[in-house]
Amino acid sequence: MIQKVVNSLKLDRPLRYYAFLYLLVILLTYAGNFFFYQSVGVKEGVSIGNHIESINKYASLCTKLTKSSTNKCIKEVEEFAKNTLDYYGHKVLIDGKEITDSRRYPDQREPIMRSGHLSSLNKSIEITRNAVPNIWYSVWRSATFSASEIISKIQDGKSKEEIERFITRTVMWRSFPHLSFLFLVFFASGFMRRSIIAQKELINELEELEAIELEELENKFDKKSND
């Protein structure tokens, strides 16, 4: 089975062999990024639900302290929503009215939306975060060490310290899994390539021996025919 794959892809050729290995690294990087951002999506969904619950408790406490002063509590809740920050930022709607939109990636990443009800104010609430990028784009950034983003920051005139901080805190961690897969696959490939070459040489030797034996048999058959 393995030999058939090797023969069909012609992996005994160095260029095809290393291209195949790098494709394998890319697929492993995709799988790693996919499952990582799946976990991010689940975590952020839970976090949004907790945030809605916190706002609901804040609204309930406000109505108790102000003796059901709804208008005042609505303003307090809106300020509370505006001043609560997180890494990805969020968009908050209360009864369809946009209260704040601090999303870091409003267009580049998939939205995660949760809705709820502020029972003490009889208002609906909806919170959206954009935390999960396109997975293939995340693979591209991992494989290229975010070169385009670094160039963009240089062109925007960002300081040397800010660029270095971006590289050490974001780029390195973003590309470490890709580098790890690259090292492991190419390390293991050294043994695999030797095995492929050895099998190929053995098959060639067997084919040569078979051709020689076939030729000898044909010669014997010709001699008997002449006799």
C-alpha cells in the first residue's frame, strides 16, 4: 500500500518528496489551528453568557438600590456595559439599541453572538464578539511568521519597541506550532526517505533479476526450438 502511494506520487524524486512533506506540515498546522480556535469559540461563548449574567445582576441590584428607578438603571447598565473591556472587545445591543462596539476584529473574524433578557428592566440584550479567524488565513500567518503584518506596522510608522513586542508576544507564539510540526515531520522524514530509497533500489534490483531470468529462459527455449 505504502509502495503504491510512493510510486503514484513519485516520492523518490527529491522535489516531490519535500513538497509532499511540507503539504503534510500545512495540514497539521490547519488541524492544530482549527481545534485551537474551536476551543476559543467555546470559551468566548461561555464568557459572553457570563457577561450577560453579570449585567443582569447589576441591573437587578440597581433597581433594588434605586427603588425600581428604571430610567436611571438603564443608563447605569449602559455605562457598565461600555466600561467592561476584554481582549476581543464586544458589541452590545440593549433592546436593539447599540450601546458600545469595541470589537478588535469586527470584519476579519467570525462573530460569536449570545442573547439574553434583563428581567429587572424588561429589556433584551445581545452581545457579539469576533474571536475566530478564517482558519486558512491563520495557517498563512503561522507559516509566513506574520510577515505582512510586520511590514504593515513598519509602513504605519510603529515604534521599534512596539514591533518587537508584537513579534515576541504574538508572532512567535502564533508560529511555534508550525515550526514544531516542520521540525518533527522533516526529522522523521530522514528515516522515511532512506526507507523509500532502499525499497526503490530493492524493487529495481528484483526487476533486473527478473528480466535476466526471463531472458535466460527465452534463450533456453530458443535453443530447444532450434534443436
